[in-house]
Amino acid sequence: MTSLLQAGEADALLQASINGDLPDERGRFGPFGGRYVPETLVPAFERLEAGVKEHLHDAGFQADYQRELREWVGRPTALTYAPRLSERWGAEVWLKREDLAHTGAHKINNAIGQALLAKRLGVKRVIAETGAGQHGVASAAACARVGLPCAVYMGAVDIERQAPNVDRMQRLGAEVIPVESGDKTLRAAIDEALRKWVTDPAGIYYLLGSAVGAHPYPYLVRELQSVIGQESRAQMIEQAGALPDAAFACVGGGSNSIGLFYPLLGDDIELIGVEAGGTGDGLGQNAATLATGTPGVLQGSYTIILQDDDGQVQETHSISAGLDYSGVGPEHALLQATGRVTYLTAGDDEALEALEELCEAEGILTALETAHAYVAARKWAKKNPGKRLLIGNSGRGDKDMPTLTKYPVRIANSEGGSNDGA
Amino acid sequence: MTAHERISAAIHAANDDGRTALVPFITAGYPEPGGFVSTLNTIATAGDVVEIGIPFSDPMADGMTIQRSSFEALKKGVSLAWIFDELEKAGGFGVPLVMMSYLNPLLAFGYDKLAERALETGVCGFIVPDLPFEESDEIRSALEAQGLGLIQLVTPATPDARLKMLCDASRGFVYAVTITGITGGDVGLPKDLASYLDKVSSMSTTPVCAGFGIREAADVAAVGKHASGAIVGSALVEVLERGEDPTAFLSSLR
């Protein structure tokens, strides 16, 4: 994919990225990013961009944000050594426990940050989209916390497979609006949220949940999620005595992965993003955007997308609703093009197996999304014995129980314990 | 006369006749791909400029009607290449054609080839609803090199300075979106429509056509007092969807 950049451009862009110079003033990460939005939303995006500039790094905002992260979200989240996985894999495995953050995933870091921003911008209400429901739950909770009404757009397919989260959002005071158009998953939910925003661009704040979309969202979400990588870096030095040799995170839109990777870009650490390989390599069988996609414009951003030869965006498949998206954040497109981050895939079955292995070995029920990162980490560990690994454990798997109960427990306890009824 | 000048000329000609220019919109190949050319022929007799919608998988500025027509047309295999081929075979409709397309299908087609095929098939201009002016350099220069127009949209949310800039940049006509919302609205036109359209018209040297939410003769009349033309989209697509006669509907708007 380096062919997307001119000769010599890759190194310069990577250095700019490490220096914190990207995105540029036009919202570009090299060739990727930008702002492709309907004219009605242009003034709203300009106001948002101005608001981000004014508040995000302001001392007063940061004091509020850091206090909420500490006292309400429960940060810093733990860095957990995984002794039994380490033994099985022949490696030293560390887990960054975003599953322990309030509401059960990294999504809350972004949601509370943007909710605080929305409050400062003086909007009347907040809308959000959700795939797995984790961002919807985080948004509902964050809006309740700051006192703003919240409506969450969610694809009808996702409503069915993530039912517990729908109930949680409603109990947290949000209105959940089913989206019946398009593919009825995350992409359709974003389209519908944008349609809603167009009806009242000045009164609505759109709380986008991933590092995707038009500028300044990929930047804003990265800044709010970078706490994952910053904490991990300090905790690895303190607890493991050194930085990891490799770090792994799952990639759908790419918010937890950019949050983990961005603060580590300048270090000598192999960074590996893992996309959903679904059931196979064919168009429509997976959500492996970076692995199999091509450049195009989707939902506000020039990035890598899954599309046919006519530029029609393709439907995706993944067992995990949170990775089931046809695009990816533009900064990941650049990190792939520069060669700094490697993007691999993990299939539905492999993810299920990895989820079970982690449950059994470490007593952690991880999210189906997160399980994809473990698949690649395990393979890497087997090829690189004795190395130190960091895995972004982006969320917990309680929300996946309706999906998981469809599959029998397959891994017998390999160390001789009882195995009642499995 | 360049292609985009043909669009403006057709609108001026209608106004000189004492009429509000009528710009009917259809989604290409909906409800049936087989009826595309005959439908175009029919509406071209009633319209001064005809707008052809290119179906897209993510029509984020469109309401339910255009979404439905777009998804259905895609399902039946309609593509930009097919549309150009059909237009070429038909050999002209006697009115300037404009295409309404989201950016990605145009990007995938290639801008130079797009300009070439447009010139060959009577397409004079493009409306790209997810392309703000700031991102439009590349496609605009490819189109303008061939005399084709990139039609800019303005909305009630557009600040005055930006409005002036967009009016100056627009070719063919200025597309004045009547409402703050998506296509296919049925809540009626806003009360302050007249002053908004007067403002756009006073700033623009190219004719101004109003669109979104225009469904009946009263809407066309209301718009016509303050703009040069009226664009009718979702209401016409619904007529075609119900299998009714588009000629009768379009004449009823006069």
C-alpha cells in the first residue's frame, strides 16, 4: 500500500505524525482525511473545529476532563500481567484493561470528553450512533453525567445482537432510535445520525464514537483516546520494567487502536492492528478494510473503504458488531501506507476461540471485538518466542452473551480441571 | 456556448417565457432500468433542465424516498457507466442534463473520464451533495477544463460571506436548498423562504434554482417569485414509484 504515497513521502509523513503535526490545517493525514460533508453541515463543522481549538487543550477543560476520568470513569485502568497466557504462548503478555473503565470499554474516554465539550458549546441535545452498543451506552451515561438529552441511532441488526446494551442505554435516559435503512448496522446508523444533524446543525451536538468521519472527529477522538497509550507506556515501564516489543489492538473504525498506538509511534515497538476477517476473504464476508480495501470517500473522509469497482460501499460481515464497518479512520490509512503499523485479520471462529482461551486462562471475559487482537498476538508470540507483548483489552464481553450463547463452550479445561457439561 | 452555459441559458429562456424554470429529478433506472430512457424522454418535454440521480450506497443527504429508489436501482445493477451508455444510445433529449451524485462513484469512475463521457452524452453539469467547495479543486478543474459546470449548493445555514463565495463559484445554476434538512421533507416550505431566496438571487450572477420539499404547484409558485427555477425530486420519484403519469404531475405544477 506504500504506492499510495510518493517516494520519500512516507518517512516525512511518519515523522510529522510522531511530532504531532497531523492532521494538517485541512484535516489531512497525508492524503487521507479531509471534510466531505453536505453544505448544511459546513458551518456546524467549522463551529466544532473552533470549539475543539478553544477548549480541548485549555487548562479548565483539561481539569474537568481529567477529574471525570479519575473519579467517574475509574482511570487509570489497570495493566494486568497474564501469567497463564504467557506460559502457553511462550511470551510475556500484558493486558491494558479498558474493560475495567466505567460502562465496560474504552468508549467512555471519548464520550465523556465530547459530552463536556458539547456542554461548553452550549448545544441543546446530543445525538450519537452505535454499533456494538458500547459507544451508545457510554454516550448515554456521559450525557446523563453532564445533563444533556441524548438520542442514539442504532442499526436494527445490531439492536438484535446487542440487546442488553439497548436496555442499558434506555435506563441511562437515552432514546434509542432503530435504523432500518441501508445495511442496518453501524454505517447506516452514522448516515441516519448525519441526516438528523442536518435538521438542526446549531442545536445538536453529534457525539461520534470512533476516529472516523470528517475533520475534526478523527483528531478529536484520537486526542481523547490517547490516554490509553499514555497510561500503558508509563505502566509498562513501572510494572514490567520496559516497553513491550509489540502492541496489539483490534480495529473497526479504529478508536481504541489509535488511542493505544499514537503515544507509542515514536518508540521501538512493533504495532499491529487486527481487523475482522469474518468468514472469508470475499467482498461482504469480512470487515477487513485495510487488508482488502481501496481509497475512497465515505461518511466525510477520504480513507480506505470496502467498495466495488463502481464506488458503491459494500456491506461487511463480522461476528462482532463493533468491527462491522466498511471504512476505517484516516489516520490508520496513513499509518498503513507509511508502514509504521501492520494490519492483520482474524476470523469469526478464531476470535471465539481466543475469547474462550482468555476466559479460561485469566478469568477475563473480553469483548468479541477485542478477542480479534488476541488471535494475532498469539500467532505473533508463537513466531517470536520470549518477547514482551502488550494487548489493548478494549472492552468486556458481557454485552456479547446473546451471541456467545449460540455457540457451545468448546475449549475443555486443558489443565485437567473439571469440565461439567461442556 | 459551453455546456454549463447551456444550463443557464435554458433557465433564462423559461424565465423569458414568463415561466419558472422546472427542473425534474429522477433516480436513474428507478423503478425499472428498462424504463430509464423513456421516462427521461417524457420528463424532458415538461422540464427545462433534467436532473439525473446517480444511485449510491450511502445517500446521507437524502430522505426515505430517494434512499429507497437509490438502493433499489443499485440492486437492479444500475451504475454510472450503464447510465452514460444509455444516454449515449438515446442520442439526446433536447434539454441540458445535470447529474446529482455523491462523490465516491465519481471518484471511482475517474474525473477525466467523467468529463469526457459527460460531454459525449449531453450531461452539462454535476451536483455533488457531499462535496463542500473546500474539497472540490480536483473535480472542478477536470470539469471546467471541458466547459462542464460544478453546481454549488447553498442552504439557509450558510453564512453571508460563504454564500457569496459559493454563488461566484457555481456554474450552470446555484442550487438553493430551501430547508435545513434532507430531501423529501413534507413539512412545507419555511416561512422566511422569500427573504432567503431573495438574498441568494441578489448575490448570484448565475440563475438560482430552489430545491428540497417542493411537491405541488403552490410550492413552485412560491419559489418562482424569488428564484429562477424549482427542482422537484422526491415528489416526482413517488409518482413514478406509484406507476402514475409523470406528464400529468409535472403539468399540474405549472
